[in-house]
Amino acid sequence: MDIATIIGLIAGVFLLIGAVFLEGNVDIFFNIPSALIVIGGTVAATLISYPINQFFSIVKTVQNAFKVKSMNPTETINLLVNLAEKARREGLLALEDDVEEMDDDFLKKGVQLVVDGTDPELVRSILETELSFQEERHKIGQNIFRTMGTFSPAFGMSGTLIGLVSMLDDLDDPDAIGPGMALALLTTLYGVVAANLIFLPIANKLEVKSNDEILLKEVMLEGMLSIQAGENPRIVEEKLKAFLAPKSRDEIAEEDEEVVDANAEI
């Protein structure tokens, strides 16, 4: 689980609820018509904006915001370097035994293409096309949440106008002014909170995770092409490390030093 997402949501909800309780009268912050206007309006407008299959795909998309990726670039580079060493010693066909053990479908497909002797340009074309469409699929989920983040404050404002109309219509009745004002203000509050605590942050988290995943796939792509070209494993490692931040490069260097020390002791 992504701890940052969970901590952020819990902290945001906790602080808001804490502020409500400190205010004293908790009941005035809960209004069912206000919630219905914001939630119902946002969902309806989003359904109008996107095909229904894309809309319902957000259930799976939300899960990605709470998941931690199974492989990181450092682990991927180490795996590719090991594959390069094996291919250099035993040939590309020896990698076929490793294909079934791979969890990542993109890596599995690429290595299988390399083992099958597919032309390098065709391998690059196939994998880059898959990568491009994967990025587009990721953007759909991000855009849906950004759309919801745009609509929810707008429907909050619509609820405010509804509440004001209701209040002005019943100015002769003092008892109706309070509920009308509550509806007017709470819908704006609900819309702003939903947009800035849920929809937009989730969209941003999905974008960050998508960028990380695309980077990982680009590392895999370059690594597989380097293996197919028969490049020296050390050159493969240096080439792939160029994708990483300096801190991640240092982690790989430290691991290499540990391996060297362990071999020296043996």
C-alpha cells in the first residue's frame, strides 16, 4: 500500500472533522441535500463527459493510487544486467527459461521477442507502440478525476444558488432562512473539499505513478535492445543508469561493491 496516499487522506479527513468538532455545533455541517447536489451533479456531469465503460474503470484506477509498484528501476536494471550476462555467456536462447518467471508482462513480451530473433527495429516499434497506448490509458483515469475535481466546486456553487433562491423565497418565514443559508454554504464547502482533498490529489498521484511506470518500461526497452545487440553487461548497466537520479545510481554502485567484496571473500 502507498503510505503517503493513506496518510494524506486520513490526515485531511481528521483535520477537517477536528475543526468541525472544535466549532461546537457538529450537526450544522451535515446536510443531505447539499451532499446530493455535489455528488449527484459531479457523477452525472462526468458520465456525460466520458463513455460509461471508461467511467466505471475508475474503480480499478483508484486502486492504483494506493498500490506500491512491484519493481523499481534499480531492481529492473539489476535484472537486465543479469540477463545480459547470461545472454553473453550462453546465448539469447538461454533467456527463454527466464521468461516464464517474469511477473511484468511488458518485460516478458520484450524478452520473448528478443529470444525469437525478431528484428531490433521491429522489437522497438512493437514495444514503443504498446508503451504509447499504455500511457494514453493511464491519462484517461487521470482526466476523469481532474474532470470530477472541476465539476464538484461548480456544483457546490450551484447548490449555493439553489439555497439562496430558497432562502429569498421564504424571507417572510424566519425559520426557513437558516436551512436555506446552510444549504447555500455547505454545498460550496462539500464541493471544494471533494475537489481538493479527493479528486485532484488522486489525479496527481495517478500521474506521478504513471510517469514512474513509463520510465520503468523505457528502462526495460533499452535494456532488452542492448541485450539483443550483445553489448557488454557493464555497458548495459551504465546506459540504463542514465535514466536514474544520482541517488539511485549510487544505490546500484553500492550493490555492485557489495557483490565484488563477497566474491573476493570467497
